[in-house]
Amino acid sequence: MKKIRDATGLSQTSFGQAFGVSKATQVNYETDKRSPDTNYLTALHAAGHDITYIVTGELQSDALSPAETSLVHMFRRVDPERQEVVLSTLRLMAPPMSQIGKEAPSSGSLHDDSPDYHAEQ
């Protein structure tokens, strides 16, 4: 639980409040003194957190990591113009899917064949 909360950047109080529990309850969840109830788990799932990871400690193959989930949540909180800035920055930083696992070309841009992604409005 702590890993998931840490990835969001929220305090125990804020994270607990966001999902309907007190700071003391959040602390108990993070220290394994108490197991989360179904209402808490349902709220986490609705927010996009991987319940399988929370319960078993194992990521589902198609699930987002805690850091990826945090990134998505932050992305959704900014206006569309800033979302496009984030996407543009990532396009510059990340190799296109066709280059993953391959040696980078010696000339030209890695991003010439990258698809044009647009933020969902």
C-alpha cells in the first residue's frame, strides 16, 4: 500500500481521505496491521489502481505500475494544452515502438516514424 501511495505523492492523510479512510486506517493498511475492506479496494480500483497488485504484490501483465498510474492521474488533472506539452516531451524522449530492442540508427531521428498521439479530451 505504501508503494502505491508514494507513487501518487500524497500523504497518508490525503490518500486515506481520497479513498474514504482515516490516516490511522491508512497507516494500518501500509503496515499490514489491517487488511483493506471492499469499499476501499473498490475506490482504489475505480481510480485505476491495480487491485491484484495490492492484494498479491504481483502486477498483472497489462496493469500499470504504481508510477504509471500516478503519471496518468497527474496527466488527467492538467488542461489539454499542458497535456500536449507532456506528450510532445515524451515523443522527443522515447524511441518509437519500432526501435525498442534495436540499436539506435546513426543518423536521422528516432522519432520520424512515431505515431501522432493526441490527449483524450
